[in-house]
Amino acid sequence: MNRVNQFKFIDRMCPNVLKEIKNFKKNITEVPLFINGKEVYNQQSYTYEEQFCPYQKDTVVSRYTYASSSHIQSAIDGYQNSKKILDNISNNQLYDMFYKMADLVEGKYKDKLLASTIVGQGKNLYQAEIDAISELADFLRFNVDYKMNLNSEKLIQTMDETNKQNWVPLKGFVASISPFNFTAIGGNLATAPILMGNPVIWKPSDYSMLSNYVFLQIMLEANIPPEVINFVPSNPKLFMDHIKSSKDLGGLVFTGHSNTFDTILKDMYTNVTHYNSYPRVIGETGGNNYHFVFPEYENISWLVEACIRGAFEYSGQKCSATNRIYIPESLYRQFMSLMTDKLDTLRIDTPEKDSIFTSAVIHKQSYDTLTNIIKENNEKVVYGGEYSDEIGYYIKPTIIKIDDMNDPILNHEYFGPIVCLCVYPDGSLKESLSACASTGKYNLTGSIFTNKIEQMRLAEKYLLNSVGNLYINDKSTGSVVGQQPFGGFGKSGTNDKAGSKYFLTRLGNNRIIKINNLNSINIIDDINL
């Protein structure tokens, strides 16, 4: 999908999507577990949780069954059977299933998938379209292309030997733990392992349950064998206690908080002698992302747009959202004047209305954390700082001005509509670049704004190796599958680059076959390896 450099939100809510939203509100979706090809409810006490709409906090949008220990263990115990089923499916059959999923995302299920993402996760229609339709369909189609590419890669051949390679599954099932903020990430983490031949046990986020369940229905309609995808909403600790204890754990894919990922790695490494293999662990965690603006940068109107979109689209609830903006003193007044003028024109409200820029944050815990940050730094707030949870969890885009590059607030990821504006003296450029590069533990995304070659050389020296995804004169968000494969290092994750073939290589084993031609004359043409 082409992302143009201008403020974008859909002026009018699509009537069909609005109709689906109303249906979800009126008829609360009962979400079951899906284990070994069957829907499962806890019939004894019907243990369930409720998912609420973030912008109408008292509105329930789904009730979902919470897995017990026996449910999770049942999913694990079904691994051998699901593996046999996947082993009997050809690559071409899998490719057809993935293409059909993409077609269903963009066609039959489009309005329903958009509505579930809006009402459950609080995205406006434009953000939901980018995520749940464009990016999700891209993941599905591009991953097929990437696997074809991997399987077609040629090794060096000689007169005496034929060398072949292909990709086979991991030794075990893959556990997928997905976040609330991107429907597409849930879809990718649930399907990419299957494409590589691995059965999946999927624990979706409690706060994206509705859209993830809609995608599960898409998977099944596209003929993904029901036994190979287990949908297991559950307590995170209970889930991991069972997953980490299974000798058949072949891999784990995770997107979420870095502290949670730390715990997962610690648990798995401690238990490593128990496994039948060394499980592949893929993690994408947090980001403390920056925009660094050099003195004399001329396109201030575009800079303002990039900063607003980077910091405040989807209320900053993206791991790539801009947390820090470094601006020289010489540009501060002009920048803030244009910034506040533009922010004042943007509507923050229910995404069911027309022309909404962003809406509420996801839940009360996030709301409380973010409003406490605002309260603690109230004297530094130069824009926004207003909030209300009367109807939903609304926080106005907030700018906190920072004059001390060592201020502890700069070390943290906010994951909300808060950005720190660091004003530095024009004459302290190198010191400011160094501070920007060394702040915090995350290395995910960053942006450089300059039109001067000598400044670019300085940026190269200080910032080139500071993040996994670096942008020049563009915002820190908005990576596109196949164009900017996404991932960071440091405490931002294992940098396996979702949206590229490298991600898939972590979900399979590369098998190499050497054939001695001189001693295999009678069989070379008759075998299919």
C-alpha cells in the first residue's frame, strides 16, 4: 500500500463497516477455544473473560473462554497428529491456502475485520485499513513469495556433484504470542510457522480477541487444516508454564513488552536440556524511537506532519512510535507554532465518527500509566496534558519539553500519545547526537531530518548503527512488508525482520543434500529431493 506524505484519515466512516460495528455491539461475540480442530467451551463453570471497547469502556465486544491447564495440555498433546497432517500437505497446497486467506481478508471478510479492529482495539478506519487489511494481506502473499524464493535458491554445482537445498519444519510445534495493537501481527505470527510446516498454538492478546477470532475464521475458511492451528486465550503465566515444559516445543514467536520477553527467555533457557531441539525464539519488543532534527532543516511543515504522525497516530500505541524529538533551539519556536496549530485541528474522539485522527488508548492500565507520567511532569507539558476516562480512555496528544538530555523520562517507552521534545543548543550538535544514540536500552527505529551532506555524515557517525530501522527525512513509523522489513536489536528484540524471507528462515531448518554424481548415475534423474 502506498503511504503518501500527508495527513491521512478517512473523512467518512464506511456505512458497511459501521453496520458491522453496531452488530458486534448488539450481539456480543462468544469466542471459544479452538483445540485440535474443535471449538471448546468450559462447560462446568464456563470460565470466560470480557473484552471491552476502549473508546466506550462499558461496552462489551466479546466474551472469550479462558483456557485451563487441561485445555493447554490438550493442544500440546495434539502435536504429533497435527504434524502428520501438515507433513502430507504440499507447498503448492499451502500456497493456495495463503492466497485464499489474503483474498478473504480483502474481500468477503474486509468489513467485518475492519469493524472488529476498530471496536475492539480503538483504531480509526484509516489505521485499521492499513493494519488489518493491507498489511495482513501483504504478509500472507509476500510470505508465500519468500518461501518460494528460499526453495529456489541455487547452490554451486560441479561436474562431480549435485548440491540441493530445501526447507523442512522445526522439530516441534511453534507457540505464537501476539499483541493487541496490530491485527496483522497476530495473523502473521499465527500463519508464518504453518507456511514453514509447523503446527501452531496461538495465544492472542486479551485486547485483540475479537479481530483475532475473525481471522481464525478466515484461516479455517481458506482450508487451513483445523488441527494445525490451536487458538488458546489464556493466562500468560499458565500458558508459558505448559509451553516451556513440553519437550516438543520447537519455537516461539512473540511480540510484546521486553520485560515479558526477558522472562520467556529465562524460563526457556533454564529448561533447555528438556527439549528435543534448541527452540527458535523470535521476539519483537519495545522501542524508544527518535526524530533527530539538524539545524537549518528547511521543510518544517513536513517535519511537523512527520512528528505528529510518528508520535500520535493510533495514540502512539505502536512499538515504532516516536518517543523523542530532538530539535535545535533555532527551530523550536517555528516548529512549536506549526505543531500546535496542526494538532488543534485534529479530532480525538470515537472512531465511529467522521474525520477522526485518533481515539482512546487500549485499557485502564495503559490510561493510568500514561496519565501518571503526565502528572509527574506537569510543569514540563507544553501542549496537551488533558485526559478523561468518563466515556473511554481518552488522552490528548501531549508534548513534554525536556532541556536536560539526562532526564530519566527519556529512557522509557511510553506506548501512548506522549512525546518528549528535547531542545538542544545549535552549538552542541555532537553532544546531542551522542545523547540521542545512547539513551535507553532500545534500538528499534529512528529518523534523521537534514538536507546537508556534512550533517548527514555526522548522522552516519553517531546514529547509523543506533536502530534496526533508520529513516531519512521521514517518520519513525510505517514500515511496509517487503519494502522495509521490520525489527530492532538491543532490548527491542531479536531483529529477525518480519516482512522478509529472513523471518521465515527462523521458522524452518535448511536441509542440504550432496549427490556424488559419479556413483549415483542410475538414481539422480529418478529422485525428487
